[in-house]
Amino acid sequence: MTGTRPEPPDPLPATERVRLAVYHGFARTGRAPGVPELAALTLLTPDGVRRELRALHGSRDVVLDPQDGDRIVMAHPFASVPLGFSVVTPPRRKRRGFSLSRYGFATDQPGP
């Protein structure tokens, strides 16, 4: 036989592919990836990425800008906007979220 075999389907659901691409983008560049970048990374259409971002927003995995639904504001512990504090770790500054422990103490969320 001549020809190529089709690629096997990605075993991860589209929502998970977008979620992982968001986190990898933050970790790699320190900023939130945009819809075109997420579409290229996940092999989804831009509308498909937007649909998955809305699903992730609904499940509170990401926070989308209320004025610009394409813009990711936060994917805990990463934030793309100033939150009034920053954690400085050499060699670069990161904006990160904090949470309360089960005892009510504020704790810094570990990051990459």
C-alpha cells in the first residue's frame, strides 16, 4: 500500500488540551496565550478554543476578562493582570495567586 496513515485522534478531550496549553503558555512565557496561539497548539479552530475557554471559565479553571471574553485574566496560580502584589523569584517576577489553607492562613501557591 502507498500513502500515509492518518494520525490517531488526540486522546485528551478538547477542554483538557486547551487547559494544558494555557498553563504551558503561562509557564513558558509568563503571559497568557491568546486564542490564535491556543488554536495552533491544540489544533482547534478559534471558535472551538473560545468554546473550551468558556467551559473552563464555567468550571473555574480559568478566569476570562468580562469585557473581552478572549482574554485570560487568571489560571490559578498564574495571573495576567496585577493583583496588588507580586512574588519575586530570580531571575524574573511572577504574578501569582494565593489561597487560604484549611486553617485560614494565607499560603503562596507553588509554581514552576
